[in-house]
Amino acid sequence: MKQLVIDFQKCDAGRNCNHECEMECAVKVFKVDDPAQAALQIKAYEDGGGKAVLCDQCGDCIVVCPSEALKRNKLGVVMIDKQLCVGCYMCIGFCEKDAFMRNPDWIVPHKCTSCGVCVKVCPHGALSIQDVPEPAVRII
Amino acid sequence: MSQLVFDPSKVMDIDYTKRTEYLDQLEALRAGMRTVKEVPFQPSLPDKGYTNRTLYVNVGSLEVTEKPVTQQMKDVFIGGRGFGLYHLWNAVKPTTRWNDPENEIVISPGPVAGMTQYAGTGKSLVVSLSPQTDIPIDSNVGGFYGPLLKFSGFDALELQGKAEKDIILFIDGVKGLIRVEEVAGGPEDSHVLAELLTHLYAEGEKDLPNVSVVSTGAAAAHSLIGMLNFSFYDRRRKCVRFKQAGRGGIGTVFRDKRIRALVVRGPKVAGDLNHPVDPETIAKTGIKYHKEIRENDGGQCMMRRNGTAHIVEIMDAYDLLPVHNFQYGSHPEVHKIDSSYWQQRCTQHTVDGCWYGCSMACAKGADGLVLKTGPYKGDMVTVDGPEYENAAGLGSNCGVFDPDYLLELNFYCDTYGICTITYGTLTAFVMECYQRGILNKERTGGLEMTWGNAEADLEMMHRMARGEGFGKIAGLGVKKMKEYFIQQGWGDPQLINDIGMENKGLEYSQYMSKESLAQQGGYALTNKGPQHDEAWLIFMDMVNKQIPTFEDKAEALYYFPLFRTWFGLNGFCKLPWNDVVPANNSEQPEAHKVPEHVQNYVDLFSATTGVKIDKEDLIMQSARVYNFQRVFNIRMGKGLRLHDAAPYRSLGPVTKEEYESRAERYDQQIITEMGLDPAGKSTEEKMAMHRKWRTDRFSKLMDSVYTRRGWTLDGVPTLARLQELGLDAFPEVVDVVKQHL
């Protein structure tokens, strides 16, 4: 399956860039001029490290979705069907990586779909789309 | 007792998509249907949780009317159970009984119902005059009917009158159509009927989840203990499943009105159909709770793995699990039907939950059961549950410890349309009567009703469904069986009355209350009869030990029946309130109230309706309806102190073997609680000492609880209490009370 991967050897958690990845995602994917609505969020720690909040396509959300709105596409990426979503937010509550997100103006939640628009704009070349094995379905 | 750990490798490998299908009967059903009335209406979505109109249908005269929801209805009765009681009060007279045409069945979901962001928000409340108690019964049920009814345009559905032939009432909330159809022939039992009707009324496969059916089964027509199945379509199993409006015989009223089924087809559900005033608060509160379930459920109740059956072993360990008609509180074979078994037997690889967004997901299902008896012998079925009440009532209370038989009993109760709790308790009573010679094989028509004889148990149920012999007698329920056995001269009347576990005509649910004074009151000092909807206090009393003193227990019997009433006004489920709690809950003041969750409910109500309330207002909202219901009982000829009396089995040991099985505990109580000396006393003498102490203590509890509730010592709400609640605005209510002051 296709997974967005961030290399923290290269990413400095936004200290020396303009969070281009977040902005590109917000503008190109979600059509909003607000990086807080991007499907990946780069956080800097005080100790100099950082982390990225993003979906690794683990599929736990598929298991808990009551309306079958979440399914893998042929690339193994977990996609949300807006027509089927009932806005219950169990996908948000059960995501251990806090990668399912919600824009207060929308009912349907959103997340990273490994589309790769962020990869191209990262000034440090820290982002990549990789092909990794699909994990086994868990009982949640 | 150690915390159970879930082991996914032990879950049985059962294909949850496989079961016997009945769709080949669809054409025959369709051929027997004839439209007798069709009325258009304007579908509408709620505004701030209310559609602001209700639907009245008289199934006899075929009158179909819309009624406005007034501001007074919202202010005083809120919705759900409140709307049901309000409509029922206006529909009946003090002389009305359950099978009079003017009796109604009212279904109302409540203003919050249909929210998808918080667990347990899809409930319908069903209210009617009960054939078992002759007073209003209310039942809180999941499934999709209530929310889809509201999203079609109605805050409540009133059903009155009696049809001459079986009818189906179809509400199409997409096309704006109300249709009454006569039906000749075709199935009655829910698992067949609801499957057919769901496919009949859905417009294509994608529409199946937007259809919900209310139905019952063959036994409802031949007994007084009928219940209603509310369906929801399980997308992954690809089958129709049910939650039950179980208690009090509403299914019997339904069939007496010749209603075969109610069907609603609603719009596609989305997260904002209630049009709440503050969706942001709802979203944040819901997500916070979902996270709590994810983080805490595995270490607390494991509701997502076991459903409510998780407490079977806890009740057994604390001597609180009913065994052999509430004689004993534990049994060595309980491990065969405890949650370590059910979490292997129930399907775990799918989504459960009887409404969208229920992360607690207690609606477990056991798939792949091949039936051994009855009209569906050989069919492979999915059984909903078993819930705790079923495992305890159909299982330990009757001495049935074979899980497959327990599932079959559960299945047939469901599809025949009878309450599992009621059936469990009445069968336990029958079995004890059989044990004590009050009944014998001749009197039961050949049924050997010995403890654990599941085949005889099932045969009694099949006879109930056919309206035959002793099955019909059992279907009268414990109260009427007691009267009948005594009338026949079949045993010592006092013994029969002591061991028949009913109050007001309703059977006890499945907790041993002998050592829990709080639960004794929780059962008997109720509006509708003994159940655990109003006051499930046994866990906080006996397991968590959070209400140790007499005063604590009396206070709990004031607060919790009111707090829990509120769920039924709004369309909430009670389980998410305290079956998972915040990790730091025990450090909070009044931990037994789960204060963070109380605040969640306050916030969800305010955010939906725009009516700002606090936790005191919440109790006040409940108190209005709770006291109105008490006055309603009085209006119907019950509702006084004498009607709150408890059978002695619920208070203490009735028989010598019961006493001697726990002699150390009872002897010790003579010393510590009564200040007397048991030495040299016979068991009979010690039992008499207990009986006096226990009945006196219960009587004192009644005094304290009535006083705290603002009632006279005869159990009548005082005029001052009615004024405080604003119920003096209803002259009829005041008139009822005045006759008893």
C-alpha cells in the first residue's frame, strides 16, 4: 500500500521552512487557505526533535466505521466515501495517531490519502510515498 | 477474580455473513397486501432536535392526523418517554385497560436522538398501558426506527384503535407518504417478517440501512408478555438485526391492535440532521468520549468485546447472580456462560452498535447458530446478544448452562416477540414451583420443568407461541400464574407469593437484591415495576460499595431514578454513562454519578436544543415527568405504597435451604445488624428474625425515599411538590392527587 513517510533526518520540524507541505495540502487538496486544516501536521518539540501527525493507512478506522464509508482503494490507501459517511467521528476517536482530522466547517472528517502533493514542495526532500505491506486487520 | 484479557486467537471462526434467508417468501407476502389508506405529508428534518409535530394514526378508523408539538410539551415533557406519557394521558380514561381501543402505543425518539457523534443516541421510547401492570409502561429501545421517524418529520407516533385485519403502517420519509396496508397471510415472527419488509420497502440495496421495521412475533398474540423488535440493517452481516422494547407487554398490545408491523423509510443519515444549535460542542464531546472508549474499555468493562454479558462472572463472584429463581447468587457451572465464553462465541471481526456512532458497541451478535427445535429447526440464524439479562435470566436463573440452548432460547424469545427478562423470571418461577410440587407433569401438560431442562423450557415457549396448554398459562406472567395456582389450590399461598418475583405485575430483572437494600428499593419503588432502567444500583451498592449508609441508599433512590429517567426523555442509552468511565473518575467527588459524563449530557442537550441547562436543571426535567408518571399510576388505580410492596424473595431467604446455604452470613447479621444472639435458635426461628428485620428495614427505606421524593408516606406526590415542579398547571393532575391527600 502507498504510505506517506517522513524522514526526520531531513525534516527539522518546520524550524527552517514555511511548512510548505501543510500549506500545499490545505490549498491543493482541501481548497482552504489554512495550514491547520492540512492532513499532515508537523510539530516541533522543545528538545529539538519533532513529529508528524499523518495517516499511515493502518486501516483501524475501516474496522470501526459503522457506515462502511472507509475502504482501501486499489493502491491500498484508506479513502472516505463522503456519500456514506454519517459524521460519527469514531474514525477520529479511534485513530491512535490522531491522524483523522476535522474541519469545524465540514461534517465529513478528513485525512491524508498518500496523494503526494506535499512531497514535491518539501524544501528538505524529507517526504516520500513508499510502498509498504498492508497490515493485518485488527479487532478494535 | 482477575481481569479478563481478550485473546483474539480464541474467537471462533464463524462466517458472519451466512444464515438462512427467507426472501423467497417475499412475493407471497406482497400478494397478500392491499392498500387501504394512503395520505401524503410534507417530509421535514428537525430543527434543534425537534420536528415540532407528531403523527396520530388510528388503526381502526384509519384516521391519520398531524399534531403540533407545543412549547409546553417541550418545556414540561421534553420528548421521548415524556411525550409518550403526555399523549397516553390524553388518550385514556382511568377505566381504560390495555386491550381497549383507546389505549395507545406511542413511540418517540426524543430531541437528542439521531445524533451520530456520541455513543448511545439512537433510542426510541415506547409507552403504552401494560397488559401486565394496567399502568403505563415505558421501554427504551435501540434500532433505527425512532431516529428515522424523526428524520422523516415526526417527533412521535401515536397508534390508537384496533384494526379488524392485520395491518402494516408504512411511513416513507423520502417521498412523503403514509400508507396503511392490510396483510393476509405471511409470516408473523420478527426474524422472517422484518427481513422481508426491509427488502420490500427499500428502494435498492443501498437503501436497506434507511429502512427500519417494528414487529413482534407469534407468542405476543397468545401471552401478556409480548415485546417489540426494532430493526436495524447490519451492513457487514447483510442482515436485519433487532433491539427490543421488552418490558411490560407492549408487543401484546401491538398484536391486539392487529398491527403486524410498522415500517419507516427515512432519508440517508448524515451527521447534522438534527440541526443542532452548537455542532462544534457535540463534535468535541463525541470525539472525547470515543477516545475514552478506545483507551479505557479494554481495562474496564470490555463492552466492545462482551457487551453487557461482561458482568456475569462479577455477579457470580459477589453472590448476586440469580440462580434457580433467585434462591442463590452463584453457581459452579457459571463459567460455561460467562464472558470468557461469549467473547469467543460472539463475532468480533465486525461493527456492532444499534445506532451510528455508538463506539460502546454492546450489541454483540452470535452468528452461525443452527436451531435444534421449533418451527425453524435446522435454520442457521444470527442471535443478538446474549446480553447479561439473557445469560442470567434464561441461563443461571433457570439452571441452563448450555450456551447453545441459551442462545436458542434467546433467539426464540426474540423472534416470537416475548421479553427475555420476563420469560426468564417466569420460567424460573415455574421451575421452582415444579421443584416444590406446586406444579407437576400433569399440571404442565407433560413438561418436565426441572432446573436446567432446556428442551422442556423451549417446548413451553413453542406452546406459548402456538397459544397452547401450559404455554398459554405461563404467558400470563408470574402475577397471574400465582393467582391461578392459588385458586387451583396447588400449594401454600404464602410460599407462592414469596417466591413469585413480581411487583405491580411485572417480573423482576436479573439481579439478586437480598443483600442490597438499595436494589430492593431500586426494584420495588419504581413507577413501572421492577427493572433496572430506573435504578440499577446493585453495582454501586455491592461491588463498588459507593453508597454504604442507609442515608446514602435513600438518597440514591431519589437521585438515580430521576437521573436515569432523563435518558428516556432525550433518546439516550444509559450504558455509555457508567459502563466506561474516565480514568480519573474514582478521584472525583460523587464518583458514582460519573460527574464528567453528567456534564457531557448537559452539554449535548444544550448544544442540540439551544436550551441552556445545568446538572440541577437536568434532574428537574426528569422530576416533572417522573412525578407525572407517578400521578398517572394513581389515576389508573395503582401508584400507592401498597403497590410498591416487594415479594419476600427479593428481600431475604424464603426457604430453609436458602438460609442454610448462606447460614454464616445470616447468623452474623443477627449479631451485628439486629444485636441478637442466634445461638440455640432453629433455622425457622432465625428465618423469622430475618424476615422481621428485613421487612422493617424495607419499610423504613420506603418512608425515607418517599419523603425525599416529596411524597406522602402513602407514596402520593404532595401538592407542594407538584407546585415546585410546575405540574399544578395541569388541573387533572392536581385532581388525581387531591383525592389521596
